Amino acid sequence: RSADWLAIEMRRNRVRMTWAKGVRARLNNLAVLRGMAHEMLSSRVPEDSLSEIYVNYPDPPEWVGSTQCLVDGAFLIQAHRALVRGGGFLTLVTDDPGYAMRMCRELSRRPDLFAPTAEDGKPFVSGVPEGYGGSYFDEMWKNGRQ
């Protein structure tokens, strides 16, 4: 059996783009929710229902100290609630060094929710794994539309 995928996106144009790509690829295992991840996880995703959560290149906070941040304590609680007990994984990927450190700080505040999986015990691995994929902005950059 192949995996089922759930995408959560707050921007309407990205929801349409993701859905359209899925239709063109004839995917029958993709669902797309539009909304804020905190709210969607708490109201639309049942407890113990996800095996993995990938947060790919979230928009970084607009300024240092901003409360507008996806990966915060509330998000980590909701992600933990939605993941299958004893076997769920949370993967956070960003290309913004400041946001990476902020995510590490948030994770370090909740060792009861998530344990590091890096071989050296650090809460992060530097670099994106080979073949991991990219983001909408990654594609724009590669195609010369910065």
C-alpha cells in the first residue's frame, strides 16, 4: 500500500497549485487543507493518525521576536498529538539559519515530546538529505525567477 499524503497550506494560491499538481499526476492519495497549521492539526487531524509530519521551508518570522511563527510550543504539542505514539517522526526543514535556531530552541523546551534523531544527539542535522525535494521558492530560484 502506498502512503497517503495530507498537505496543509495557508495560502490559497499554493493550495490550488498543490491540488492541480496532484490532479495532473493522477494522485489518489493526496488531500489538501487550507488554513493555519496549528488550527488544522487541532481541529481536522485525529489523535494518533499520522506516521510522519514534514514541515518544509515554512515562512520565517518577519522580525526577531515575532510571535508569527509556525514552529512554536503550541504547534509542537499539536504535532505530537497527531503523530502515532511510539513511532511518529517530525521533520523540520528550513534554509533560514535564524529560524533553524529558533526551531531548535522550541524543540529543546519540549524534550518530553520529541527526541533528537541525529547520530550525534544534536537536535538537528545540517543540510538537506539527498533526494529530499525542495520548495516552491526553491523551484523559482532554480528557474531564475528570484
